[in-house]
Amino acid sequence: MSLDNNRTLAILRKAEAEGYGILAQTCYDANCVIGLVRAAERCRSPAIIQMFPVTLAFGKGPWLRFCLDAAHQASVPIAVNLDHATDPEHIEFALSLAEQGIPFDSIMVDASHAETDEENIALARPYVERAEKCGIAVEVELGRLEGGEAGLRMISDAKLTRPEKAREFMEGTGARVLAPSIGNLHGVYLNPPNFRQDILKDLQDTFQGSIPLCLHGTDQLPDELFQECIKNGISKININSWGRDAYAKKLAEGLQTKPFPDAVEEAVQEFERVCERFFRLFGSVGKA
């Protein structure tokens, strides 16, 4: 199946061409999905609903179908992405759903735990080929990020992306989106982040808009660092705890004193405020 009309790629390519970033917000339940869609429609911004394999394993096909319906029926472009499909059972389950007619718009086949680029390619390539037959675009990681989150394996030995290897790597995997390792990490930064912007600039020069770049490891980053990364070629920005923690805190507080529907509505509105802040920060307001 052709990827000419793939929703994730269309959203990211437009963002890269016009110099803004796309919020890829991790969603853990239906309330988060509804909040992201409402915020995107209000801001007239494209967006990506993102989930981890642990969330997909919990909700299975009906959950994915709900997310796809919410995204594809929205009045602005929204895609659905599976983040960090690392273990074979994660990828096999996502592809089995696609083969049953419930395909993600995109998935990340994360083989960055491999010891070499060649092993990474060998692990990822068969899944990329199967995914593309179902119309699914695939993101891969060149190098390796430290850290871990939300049921993902913990990685302790980071490897920076080598830009001179990037074209060969993307051609070898056949993937369409690249997540570089530039000093970013999953989880809490114990020291101030020191991102290698030169790596992003070299990747931008290498791909000239043909391969969108995705930023992982965004907890606690200052606003100006997000904007610098977008300037240097990042178009997809993964956001997790910023929205998750604000939503969970507001919901827990509300349930102590308010009826359940009221507590949920206030928590979703808090989640929407976080999404709207990132739409403005990333420059995507009015780009739908």
C-alpha cells in the first residue's frame, strides 16, 4: 500500500516545510484523547495522538479504533502513532491489528537497543516492510537515548547519532521518520540538557525535508530549547509528562470534593491547557 496519503507524514512534511513543530501528545485514556482533539480544534492546529505499547495492550483493538475515530473525524489533521514499539510482541500486536483493518497511521519500531547500526537495521527492516504494506509509516531511532518511561525498557548507555551514517541507516531500514539521539534522554534530566544542535543541522542538511525528525526526551525542557530544535529541523515533538501529570493531579484533587463528571471535565480542561501551550510554543496554531 502506498504511503502517499499517510496522515502522519502529511502532517510532518507540511510542518517541516513551513517551520513549525507538531505536538505528539501521549494519551493514556479516552479523556486525554478528547482533550487533545478539543484543544487542537480550538487552536486550528494539527496534532498527533500518541500511545505507549502498555496502553495499547490494555485497551487493544477497541481502544485503537476509538483513537483513530477521534483523530480522523476531527476538523483538523490529527494522526495516531504508537511510540516505542520495542519488543517483538508490541510490534506484532500492532501489525496484527492493522491486518484486521485497524491500522495506526504510524509506529515507532525501536531497535535502538541493538549493539550496532547493522543489527538495528536487521531488526527493523522486516517490520518496516510489513507496516508499509498496511499503509503505516515507521519511525526509527539512530543512536540510543538513555532512560525509560511507562513500561519501556530502561536504557543506561546512550549513543549519539552520527549524521554521516544517517542516510545509509534510513535507506537500510526503509523507515520514513528519524528520531536522533542528540543528548536528550527519557525521564528526568539530573543536569541541564546539553543538546547537540550541530547534529540536527547536519541531519537537516542531509535530508532536505525528505525525512522528518522527531524529538524524544522532552521532560522539563525550557521553551527556548524546543524552539531551537524546531529551527534546526525537528518537526515532531513527543510530549508525555507535561500533560499527564497536570491531568492526573487535577483529577485526583477534583475527585475529593466534586461529582465524578465535574472532576473529569476540569481535569480534561487542564490537559487541554497544556496542549494549547505547546501548540502556541511550537508555532502550529492556525496551521490546520
